[in-house]
Amino acid sequence: MNRLITLVSAAAMSLSLTAGIASAKEVFELKLSHFLPSSHPTQKDFIEPWAQELEKRTNGRVKVTIYSAGSALGHVAKQYDQVRAGVVDIAHGLTGIPSGRLPKTLIMDMPFLAKTSDAATRALWQLYPEYLKDEYRGMKVLALHAHNGGLIHTQGKQVKSMADLAGLRLRAPSKAVSMMLKELGSVPVGMPPTQVYENLQKGVLDGTVFPYEAVYGFKLDEVLDYHLDAKAYTTSFYFVMNEKKYNALPADIRAVIDDISGDRLVAKFGPWWNQWDKPGIESIKKRGNTVVTLTEDQRQEWSKELEPMIEGYLAALEKKGIKNSQEIYAKAQQIVSQYE
């Protein structure tokens, strides 16, 4: 009898150890999608290192597969829906595409609100817990961020003043920027960033708005002639994970994800974007393109001209049920002023 008990105990212990070894070796495969080319610095400096650190710090128990632009999961208009539905586990997306999904977050895209990625990114992250969280139901928000103040780029016609914008067809990344361009007399055209080069080449567009980074990233210096550094707007982005997938991971893996995301990750975007802008600036210089920079007085003049548009935008949000839109905008201004 004692021998039988011993054998049963040994077998149970063996099964327990085997289960423990199997559990320890379990690999969690995560799909991460974004809408930019795989050669873009967003993937090289941000997404790949983030994924590699997650894999390293979990001793290979997490494997991240990245799907960039051009892949089956890399369409800019599908990032939000894909991650919410669990088609992908993690997504980096453009807040303004498709339009209307994240209206509170898009308040950060208001013209002349922020000049730098650092200030805009920190404002987004500080706004998130109190004001923006409900826009990301079903998602674990890993970071929100924005790019450096954007320029107005044109081909054929130089823009130095507001009057020069009249009638120009300019690609816009979000509703807020579209309204800004329309108020200034141009014709905004909604379009994914990956389609801008071709449409400039064909003459469908007269220009576009982008930070310096995109000029190099999408090779737009080849099809542009003039650049107005107005720091007129910023565009916001999200980096999110399917909440169910996040919650299903072991606690130690969730802890690693938390540690490499959030505050620690948000603090990197300002320095990153300053670095990412440099190749765009250099490519413009090499081609001998003309760059004009608005003075602070000129920026204030443009900003004042756009005040009715901003008021109208916020009022429209209130009519749609976002009763605290003015409060969110004022809070964003306050936070930005702390960093600029």
C-alpha cells in the first residue's frame, strides 16, 4: 500500500513538474500593426526596439510580429478597428483616420496649439486619464503622442502668407487641420500619407501639410518645391493593445508591458521627433528647395485669424455631446504652456 502511495505521489509530482515546464516555455505571440513603411524611423527607432525589449525582458516568452504599410494588416484606416476586434493585438495608428472616431483626442490637433512633439505628447498623456479614456474602451492604451509642429509644403507656388493659400489643394490628416486649411482659403483633401507622393506627382494635389520627418520618410522632397515652416498644427497618434489580450497575459508579462510603455515611452517621443526631422531638413537643403519660417508675430496673426474656426469646431463637438470640449482645449493649452 505504501509503495502504491509512493508511486502515485511520484507520478503526480512528475505531472506537476511537466506542467510547470510546459507553462514556463509557453510562448505568447502578438501581432503588432502600423501604417508606415518598414523603413520609417517610427518602426526602426520606436516599434522594433519596443518589441525587442518586450521579447528580451520576458526571456523569449513573448514573440512580436510586426505588420507595416503594404501588409495585409497595415492599412491606416483599419488600425483602430483591427485592434479593438482582436484581429491584431497591438496597433499604432493615426488618430484622425478614419474621421470621427476619437473627437476628444483630436482636440490636440487644433491649429497653433503646440509647436513641439514633446509638449503635445505630454499634454495628450496628461489629458488621457480624466478626459480621453472613454474613447479607448476595450483597449489598453500604451501611449498617445504627436509630431513636431507641421509645415505647409507646396509645388509650383510658394506660400508666404495666408493669401497665398487661396485655392490650393492640400492634403490634410484630420478634420481639425482640414477646417484650418479651409478657413485659410485652401481646399483640404483627406488622404492617407502613403498616397501623397503619387498624387503630388500627378498634379491632383498642389501641396500637403506634414512635419519635416515625413518629407524624408515619404521622399516628398522629390515632388515639392516650397516649404512654409509655420508650426501650424500637430497630428496625434495612438499606440494601443487589445484589452482582453492584455488581461489574458501572465501578470509578469503585463508588468513588463507596463514598464516599457506609459510615462517611460511618452518621454521619448519629443527627442525622437527632433531626430526624425533632421533627415527631412537635410533633404530639402540638398535639393535647394525654398524654406520660409513664420516669425512668432506672424504665427500669432495666423492664430488670431483662426479663432472663429476653433470656436466653431469646439461648439460643434458640444452639439455632438462632448460638453466639456472647451475645458479639454483650455487644459491642453495650459499643459502645452508648461513645456513651451
